[in-house]
Amino acid sequence: MTREELIQKWLDHSLTPEELQAFQQLDDYSELMKLQQALQGFKAPRVDVETAYRTIQTTKKDTSKPTSWFKPLLKIAAILVIGFGIYMFATLPNLTIIETVAANKKIVELPDASTATLNAVSSVSFNKKAWDKKREINLEGEAYFKVAKGATFSVITDEGTVSVLGTQFNVKQRNDLLEVFCYEGSVKVAYLQKEIVLTPGQRFLLLDGKEFHNEKENAKDPSWIHNESSFKSLPLQEVIQEFERQYDVKVDASKIDTSQVFTGSFTHTDINLALKAITLPSQLKYQKKQNSIILTRD
């Protein structure tokens, strides 16, 4: 597939996992990501179509020939738009954006020797040039962090911000879920104008705006690092979505109650064992059809 075709599919949000990997190999991938970040801050003004139409009708004149001043004005406007675009692109922050596709993990080396291990279908972005002054990283998805000691290190998500000085912790943010687990040191979670401090073995969960705290666990690191996803008292829907990310398949769960609570785990290395680990405790059955799984009660 040509470069132009990849970019067009990227703009249409229709890249397959394989095409996304090819797109990430483009020479100007980082520049395209910077441009996307800049454009997200702009919105077109809302226009009242009926009012605009009435205004045009009341001021309508013979426009068969452009007036003498109109063409130069268009040229000036075009120059201003292009100039503004070039200025915005040239002054974009030095953002580094790294993401993973389904069934993939990736270790990211940060500028201060800290690391972030990304789970499947996750992304992080950070400013390399400003890192010495502000250790901030944006996260979508799930990542396990090993943070070198130093200034405050903050992980920013849509649901809240996790801040530490030097520690090991896991952050998962998917839709309306924020889950933080502290493995070493201490972690501060800021959310909904509140703050909570976690110590080793403590887990914090924010699900649909509700807070959950669990008893301490003795895990040394997240299970997904070792190719196994574990869940404790989470809706089955969360389990199914993680299964889809790890195996790059679609699951039809329309015939079952996905709000039921699930506690357990599944492997990332054997899809049949994983399906049994999910369906047997929940008293479900499954059928495999090409690249999809159908879950039923029958």
C-alpha cells in the first residue's frame, strides 16, 4: 500500500492493525502525529444555517462577476491561512507518541531512564524537550511504569492523574474505568477533586464514577506483563474487551448479561484455554466463527 493510501485510511480511521504498523514506519509519522495533536484543539464555529440564508437573501445582488476587490481579498485570506498553518506546525511541542495495536506490547524508554510498558491497544505521549522540567506523560489504555527517582512524575488520563516521585505502579484507563495498583513506593491518585495515596499492595478502582478499594495483594508486578490478564470483581464486559485486545478478535456478547461480576484470569498464549477460563466460571458457552466469538447461555 502506498504512503498516500495509508495516510488516507489513517484520516478515515480505517487502518487495520497491520496497516497501522506500516503507517507507524513512515518517515514523517511523528510529524503527522504532531499535526493531529494540534488540530484537536480547534473546532469550527457553529453556524445557524437559517439565519445565514435569510441574511444572504436580504442582501442578494448580482454576483455574476466578482467585484474588483474580491479576488485580492481571497488571495490575502489564503496567504494568511497557509501562514498560520505553517506557524502552528513549526511551533508544535516536541511530542513523542507511541502506541500499540491489538495482541502487542511494547517497552518505552523515557528520557530519564524510567520505563513504561504498554499493554495492547494503548498509547502514551510526552514532551522530550520539557522532560527535565516536567515529567508528565499522557496515557490512553494501560501501562506499567518503573519510575526513576527525581522530580514528580505524573501520568495523565481522562479519569484522573497519578503522581509519584520514584516507584513502580500500573495504571489502566479504559472508557469509564481507572485502575491504579502500587507495587513499590507510594502513589497519589487525583480524581474528581479528591486525592488518595496508595502504598505497596494497594489497589484503587474508579468505575462509572464509583470508588472501590480492595484489600492488599502481594503481587510484584501486573500479571499481563507475563501474558496473563487478571481481574478482581470487575464486570464481565471489561474481561471481554480485554480478551478482544489480546487476541485481536471480536466477541458477540449481545445474548448474555455482561454486567455480572467476574474474578479470575485468562492466558494470552492459547485462545481456547482463555475462552474456557472466561466461560466456565460464568456458566457460558462459546462458538468460534472466523475472526469472531459468540457467547451464549445455551
